[in-house]
Amino acid sequence: LAKTTQPISMDSYEGQEVNITCSHNNIATNDYITWYQQFPSQGPRFIIQGYKTKVTNEVASLFIPADRKSSTLSLPRVSLSDTAVYYCLVGGPNTGGFKTIFGAGTRLFVKA
Amino acid sequence: GAVVSQHPSWVICKSGTSVKIECRSLDFQATTMFWYRQFPKQSLMLMATSNEGSKATYEQGVEKDKFLINHASLTLSTLTVTSAHPEDSSFYICSAGPGTPGNTIYFGEGSWLTVV
């Protein structure tokens, strides 16, 4: 299973764009990259998933360079309610299926 | 997205008793579910992989006789904490996925267990 490395914490202000980068140097060919958000006392919530290039949905964008050894979650115009822990996960059918091993995650603090 | 539900959301039990937590996939079938525990301000720790119709696979260091996992149907897995002790108090979370090409995993709401 690919190990992921993220910054432990980040601070931002309301209305700013936040970019959280995750390193996954040993990502396998069939691995997907998935980001989750977790609030205290809640299960992680799916944000976005991608395999390569760029993926965008209604809440975030995911940028994946050609070598796929890293990825960047972009949150546009964050609000106070985006304060949470964000996890980058890598896995796929040939790396233990979707057995998901969590790294430490990134604690995002959004200030007014 | 797919929905995974846990029950109960929180439970308090006395030391020495057993408590069961249920995990259900509401709109898809899950041959595999996963169980995690999480301590305050820490990341999720994978405890075991629950396989429908067969024995669970436990991660190193997790006592299989203490944390009994049953996956009797394609939509239900249960975690039973046997002979609970205060150190078992934690936030327990399950996850499952419909097996789509990206193998997206969805998580339950979590269950707080307090052993007194």
C-alpha cells in the first residue's frame, strides 16, 4: 500500500483558496487517489477521487501531475465550516483492494 | 454517493460486558467492510477487514477474540467488543465500497464507545 505524506496542519482565512499537497512516491499503476474530510466525532466524508490530470466537482478540485507521485487538493474560497482534517489516500485493486490505511492527515484551520 | 450507516452512534457499557456495533451499507452490496478505531486527535487505525461469509482478517496487534467481527450478509457487518475495559473506549468507524472502478470507500458516521 502506498504511503502518503501530507503537511500536519495548515491555516487559512475565509474566502481564500487552500491547496493541500500529498506525496505518494510509490503509487502503483492501478491506484486511485482519494481525499476525505473528517470533522470531530464523525466518519470521514468523501471529497474527490482521481487517477490522473485534473478532476473537479462541486466542492473541490484535484490536481495530479503526470508522474502521479503527488496530488493537490484545492478548496476554493474556504469558509469556517471547512475547518477539519483532510486525508489523502491511495489504493486500488492490486494494492490490497481498497484496504485503506490512513496517514496522519492535514488539520486545516480556517480563521475569520 | 453511497451510504454506510452505523448503529448505535454512542454507547456506554460496564466493564466486563460486551457491546455490538452494526455497520450497514444502505444502497449497495459490500462483500468487504473495514473496521477502524480512532482516539482523540489521532488518525484512524485499521483494525480488521470483514469478509462476507468468511472469517475477518485482523491487523497486527488487534485481538481477534476481543473484537469479534461477523459479516453475515452483503449489507451488514457487526463488531462486538467482548469483555470491554475502559481502555477499549474509543470512536469506532466502519467503511465499505460498492467496488466501482476507483474503489471509492464510504465511511459510517462512527460509534462512540465508553466503558465505565
